[in-house]
Amino acid sequence: MSQPILKYSVLAFAVMQACSALAQTTMTEVVVSATRPAGSERASIGGFADAPLLETPATVSVIDRQRMQDLGIHDSTGAMKLDAAVSDSYNAVGYAENFSIRGFNLDNTSSYRKDGLAIPGDTQIPLENKERIEVLKGLAGLQAGVAAPGGIINYVTKRPTATSLRSATFEVRERGTLYGSMDLGGRFDDRRFGYRINAAAEKLRSYVKGADGERQFVSGAFDWQVTPDALLQLDLDYQHKSQLTVPGYQLINNVSLPTGVSQTMLLNDQPWAKPVDTKSTNAGLRFEYRLSDDWKASVGMNKHWFKRDDYTAFPYGCNFDYGFCANGDYDVYDYQSAGERKSPFGAQAMVQGKFSTGAIRHDLTAGASIFTRSDKSGDYVYDFAGMSNIYHNVIVPPAPGNPTTGPVFERRSENERAVFVQDIAAITPQFKLHAGLRYVQVKRDEYIPDDNSRVANAPRFYAHSDEGFALPNVALVYSPSQDWNLYAALSHGLEHGGIAPIETTNQNTALAPSRSKQVEVGVKGAINNDVTVSAALFQIRKGHEFTDEAINTYVRRGESTHRGLELSAQGGVHSGLQYGVSLLALHTDQQGTGQADFDGKRVTDVPNFKSSAWVEYAVPAVAGLKVNAAWQYSGEKAFDLANTVNVPAYHLFDLGASYATRVAGMSTTLRFGVNNVFDKFYWRDVTPALGGYLLTGAPRTFRASAQFDF
């Protein structure tokens, strides 16, 4: 039996064994139907505890598991299409899923969170064991400490269920991608103990021909109600993914967009190209203790292990110059970076309680956190191999000399310690003052490149930095009625400096941490207990980072200012019709760069207008049948810092349907969907980094699945 088949067979056998062991007791099926009142949705990402989004003085969106199931979403890329404030940011097929929020690229180190604690965003974050995705848009200095100014994405882990849960899903899509998953939950005989087991496997056949791969995932979450006041939670997960990555296109002659190219063309199509292979593991632990009716304490921690072997037949330039050739030729480089490792650890302890001082009621949170990480890698290989063409692939031999990655050693380590406090004071029944402060101490040791990097056991030299930052956050909330809130908020943020891209004079070197500031005013409301609406005006300022081509050095110079209006609505006309709408109008501006061609221009890869909408309708004439549709629009985007080339706007339409029935006594949901119904060609993602790249969007694709609940 071949190794890939063995992997899937072992996983399938393990899932079947779990099913047989856990499903010994026959239980009567109980179906509970309920409509969630508008405005009751909650999220922890806007503060330090689950709170109604209606009362949170920040822009937060939540994408829950049911919505993702109904729309056939299995990855973050699909989920983020539902939020107009979130865009792709060099989100290459087969590589990490990278995003921007409100026009700011997220930081792979600190902007992605699992249950509030930072995890690397350097690979696809699995959704099989996630209950929902929370997106905080704007600065998160108080909530998270170090994070990119666009916001943070928090993945909330599934917990054990009170009743028995058995669910299996099988799906086929694209060019023969096969997907299977299992979700098992419930309580043991001793009801104090609960479990949630998830497993998945994929045979990946991307819409880009040749970008094939595989993925396996397994996780477990366990609860122990030690006493009525004490709860201990543990979660573990492991994922392996191996897939040939899809690099992007460059400008023709460095001045114009490529024309006549195919969305299914793989520029990495060389016999010696290897898949990008990643392995990631999480271990999370949380303990909560109720001190009294008004006070509780908690401590949570998460350890992450990440390993990546990165290989690409990398397309870059023409005859060692920028841009592809006029006839579509491009230089092919043998890129290798084997043995990359990251091992972050995060922990946070909090005390939360309620008390009064006179007529003022307080909700107080105080705590401390720590975050450490160590990044290890060797000197990468980047050797010229030959030339190929964007219209017809040309096979080239591998780079001469059989090059390999240099010795793997620690390149960067960080130690982030913080203390924080937040008080929500109810000054009157209509006014609440949210005031908080986080003090962060950031220490970093960073390797200084020298000639010894390829010598094993050679002495290494590191630059050390140690800085402290106070990050205040204040907001005033006015509630004219129970269902409406208006707020004004001022916040400070902190982000790690960007890492200089390859082929710059300071390549792989991180800039110093920098501050950002945000002002936001907004309104949130619930209409007739059916629809929630929100609107926010914001302005974010941060230091502008870019590659100064005159000196070929990555620098922070000048300032980026993003001003925008964000609107959203979600709810239903009646129980059979549900919908969601998200809009973002954004004006970006870069100033003080020291280069006349850049000042006053738009920030790259950020549309002035972006929108997303979905609707789902339960067909009354056919019990169990629902149809859905989704629409996305992205306005024109600037490709380069000087705004000399712009990427056209595009519309995308998706259609789908689901049918709930019973098959062999099991509750069964059949789903079918078509993405990009009109087969639109579009450039979905552009970046000026690495010489500038453009990534094509997927053509028309199909999916069909069956979910069995038993």
C-alpha cells in the first residue's frame, strides 16, 4: 500500500473506531429549534470576556460554524469573503493564508489568535475544531498587545457538547479534491468529563493544474468540571499539509499587466519542484474558578510547534531585471528553505469582577500575560535555474551544484510581557465609560547576518533590543434605548516592524516595533428583534514601511493614513429568509516617504470600495430545501507605490443549495455549490513585495457534499 493511501486509511480507521466506541448507547433524537434574538451575538475578542456585540465599542464580526457549513466553507480564505473589511494579502494557493484588515497587512506572528492567545499564521489554520471565527477590526493594543493595526482574527475552539454529537461530512470539489471530516462530542458516564474529537483528511487537487497535495488533521478537546466553581479545559490538535505552491505573476516589462494568461497555469511546474510541507501542533490549557457570584479568575496558555520545508521553482524577473519579458518569458530560480521552525508560547491570567462605588457600577478586569517565541531557519537557497514562459511551460534543469539550505539555527527570539487593566463604568443608565491600559515590555534578540551563516557551529552575533510601551484605550458608549448604542473610541496599538524581503540590503532583518493610533465613532442597533446593523467611521495612522528602491533597503519612513466607513447588517425578513451585508469605503494615503512619486498616493493592494453580501432562503414548497447566493465586489487596486499600474475591479457571484432529509435513519444534509458562476477572470491579490506579484482568482468551481448526523 502506498504511503498516501496508508495515511488516509489509518485516519479513516481511527475515526471509525472512535465512532463504534462512542456510539454504543442508543439515544432518542431530540430536535430543538430556536431563533437567536438580534443583538444577542457575543464575542470575547472586543474585550476580555464574552460580551454582546451590540454593547462592544469596537467593530467586531463573527462567522459561526453553522454559517460556514451552509456555505461550504472549509478554510479561512472562504470565511473572510463574508467580511468586506478583510482582503487577501499574498494569499497564495498551497502556502499560508495571509489577510489584511482595513487595508493593513496582518502580522503572522501576533495577529492570529486561538482562544485569545497568539499562534503563527504561517500555514492554513484548520477550521474543523473551531466553533467560530471572530474578527476585531482596528487597533487591538489593549486586547492583544502587539498586533498589526488592521486588527486580529481569533479562532474559538469547539468545546464538548452536553448531549451526544456524531457528524460526518464528505465532499468533492474542483479538479477532484476529496474531503472527509468527523465531529464527535458528548459527556462520559461521569458527567463532569466531556470530550470533542475532530478529524479530517483531504486529497488536494487545486484549480491550478499541478498544484496538488494532501492534508490530515486531528484534534481533541476535553473538559473537567472539577467542582461546581472550577473548570479545567484541555485541547490538542495536529495538522500536516503538503502542497505544491502557486507563485504569482509579475508585470510585463515592469510596466503593464499580463494579458491572455490562464487561471489554471502553474508557474511552479518543474520536475524538481517540491511541495511546501508544513506540520503544526497546538496544546492549550485553561482553568476557570468562580470566586463568588461577582468575581472569577482564569488562567490560559497555549504552546505551538511549527515546522516548514519550503520549496519553489520561483518566477522572478527577466534576464536578471524586474518584471517578466515582453514575450512572457521569466527567470526561474531554485528556492529552498528547509527546516524552518517556530515555537511560540503564550499565557494569560485574569481576575474579573463587578462592584459599585456609590452610584457607579464597575466591571473590572485586571491581568498579566507573557508571550515568547523562537524562530529558527537556515540560509535559504535562491539560485538561477533557467527561463520559462507564462503561456507555455518550459522545463529547465535544477540549479547547478545541488544547493541545499544552510545550518538551521535561531534567527530571532522574542519575550513579550504585559500587565493590563480595564474598567467599564456605568456612569448613568445611558452612559458607560470604557477605560483600559496595557503596558508591554518587548525584548528581542535578532541574528546579524555575517559570513559564518553557512558554517555549522560558528559563533553567531545578535542585536538586542528592550523597549516598553503604554497602550491606552478609552471609549464612551451612549445607549438611548435598550437596542441602540452609540460610541466614540480612541486607542493606541503596537506592532512588530516588518521583515525586509529577500534581495534587499537588510533582507530578513526586522524593523523596530512601532506605534499606531485610531479614532473610531460608531452606532449599533437591533431592529424589531430580527436585524442587527452597525456603522463605523474610523481613522488609523501608522509608520509607512516599504522598500526604497534607490538604495534597495527596507525602511520605515513617513506615515500611512487609512480613513474609512464600514457598514453591516445581518438578520432575516422572516424565519425562512436570512441575509448579511458588509460594506467598506476606504481612503488610504501615504505621506512623508521622502519620494515625490509616493507621497499622496494610495496604499497598494487596497480597494477604495469593497462589499460582500449573502442570502439564504428556505423554499416553503419543499421541506428541507434551502438555496443561497453570495456576491462580492472589489474596487480597483494600486499595484505599485507610485500608483502607475492599477488592477481592475471585479464582481463575483456564487450560488448554492442544501437539502435536509433522512437516509437510512440518519439526518442527512446534501449541499451543492458553484463559485464564480460567470467564470470571471480577475486579479484577486497583488503586492509590491518581492519585486511585485499578482495572484489570479479561481475560475468557476463546483462542490458537492453530504453531511450525516447520527
